[in-house]
Amino acid sequence: MIERVIKKYRGRKGYPITKKREAAVLLLMEECEDGQVNVIFERRAFGMKSQPGDICLPGGRVEEELPIDAALRECDEEIGIDKEDIEVIGELDYLVSPYGLIIYPFLGVKKGGEFNVNPNEVEELIKIPLQYFLDNEPVLYEMEIGPINNKDFPYELINGGKDYKFKKGIMNEYFYKYNQDIVIWGFTAAIIKKFVDNL
């Protein structure tokens, strides 16, 4: 028995126990003729079921592929930039959400191609100078997260029952207000902030 357990686990790589879904995004930079560097965002189409109208980086769900391949595929599907026109620089720090989602961000530079927005997924393409993020700290708000009272939860099986002291947490929510209509927040803002902090 012990040999079977050892054989199964020797040298094994660990994975998050609570992992449910994986997504990947591309922090795509574009250098203009005047030397200005823009970060490419998209406003999600207002007809989308999830997060309509939110501003995010190109990307989406990982579907039986490597995260980088998902980020490049979604970039092509959403804003029309083929992977051949992108130089992938590297992987950024990834994000594990309280909701069981792992987001893998990658850094890339647009080397060619023309933007062609998919209207089913993207309302508009947004370019924001990288310098804006270097010059402006996001505003930080804290949001409490905690257990949901579920009538079917087996409280009788745990010490303390319904009086058990369940933990609550605080999640940092960052907000970049570029202008009246362009607000970047949530996971996208967290990825941008960490990227800038590492520069």
C-alpha cells in the first residue's frame, strides 16, 4: 500500500485544491510612431451574459490548451490580431480569485496586423498610454467576502453548528479612472497594478 502511494505522488506537482476554472489574458502593448506605448483594452459587448460593458484585457477561458495559447486565440477572436503578429515577452504574476478562477496574464507586443473588433464580443477597442498607469496610482477600496447562509448546509455536522465562527475576508478592489467613461477595476486593475509595480 505505501509503495503505491509513494509511486503515485513522488515528484508530483501540486495544484490548487479549489481550482474550478482557468482563464488567460494578454496585456498587449503597441508602440506608436511618436514612441508612445499604449496598452490595449476592450470594452465587453453590452449583449454579453458575463460582465457586459466592463473594460478588460483581451482573453478568455482556457479550453484544453496551454494558457498562453488561450490568450493568443482569444486575442485573435476578439480584436483580430493573429498570434504571428504578437511577440510574447513573458508571463506576468497570475491571479487566484475567491471564486475558484485562476487568471494567467501574459505580456505581449503587437508587431503587425490591423485591429478587427468582433462586435459579438467587443463593444469598442480602447488604447490607454502606459505612461498613465506609471503616473497614476489606482484608488483602493476594500470589499468584504464571506460565507453565504445556505439552508441546506449541514451545520449539525460541525462544532458550534450555526454559531460556528466562519471566516470572512477582505478583497482589495483597485480602480483606475482614466476618464468619465473609462474605468478599469477588478481583476483587470489588479493585473495592471502588479505589472506596473514590477517595472
